[in-house]
Amino acid sequence: MLTVHSDPARFRSVLGHFATGVAAITARDGAGKPVGMAVSSFTSVSLRPPLVAFLPGKSSTTFPAIAAHGTFCVNVLSAGQEPVCRALAVSGGDKFAGLDWRPGPHGDPVLDGVTAWIGCTVETVHDAGDHYIVLGRVDELDADPGSSPLLFYRSGYGRLAS
């Protein structure tokens, strides 16, 4: 029998049976250009104070710009935004080419058509194996109650059944 430590592919496969929403974490780099990354590891943490968290991989080339900026926007992607997710999931290039957005409370991109957005200030960053745990203090937020979220399950995308 293989242990979890000796078989990371099995670990990933089994944990992939937990459905999650998909979010785009957006900010601005030092030159003011939009940066972003797709994550399925996003969660609410606390009501008082209002805190959320996301878990970027340490190999991310986008996260250092987000961390240096000090603020970010969580864009909860809607069911029709799989192309947005795919655009922000790649490394390098202009991830925002063809994406419509407006500046959020800190100037961070709020993507058009999202289910919800949450403007945050980086509170703390914790080391967590091959990832970081980023806690964000929620400064402002809004949602579209008529929208359905994009879901991620077993390495594929889905949506809620009506």
C-alpha cells in the first residue's frame, strides 16, 4: 500500500473529489499593469474581523506581484467564465488581453460578469508546504444574486444544475 507521502498524484486525485468554486485573484504590478491568477483554493475565514484566504503555489510567478502590491481582488467566476479562468491560469503573456474589467476599491481589477467580488488588503502570508496561505482583510465586496458560479471538480469545470 502506498502512503500519501509517496504518491502525490493519488493525493491530488482523491482530493479532486471535493468540488470547489473558482476565483480569479487580481491586483496591479509595480508598473500599474493588471496581474491575476486562477485559484480553486479560496475560502472565507472569519466574520469578525472579515477575513478570507487563498492558497497560491510557491512556484507562481504572479503571486509575488500580488504580495508586493499589498491589496487584491477576489473575483468569484460565473458559470460562463471558463475562458477567463483558462486565460488567468497560464503563466506569462498578457493574461488580460480580451478581458473586460474595471478598477475595484484599491484599483485592482474587478472582472466583468463575475458572480461576486471581494476587495482585500493582505493581512498575513503563512508558509504551508509548497503553497502559501494568504489571509486578506475584506475592505469592500459585492455580488450578483442572479449569477451562478463556475465549479471545479475532478480536474474539470462544471456548473450548478437548475
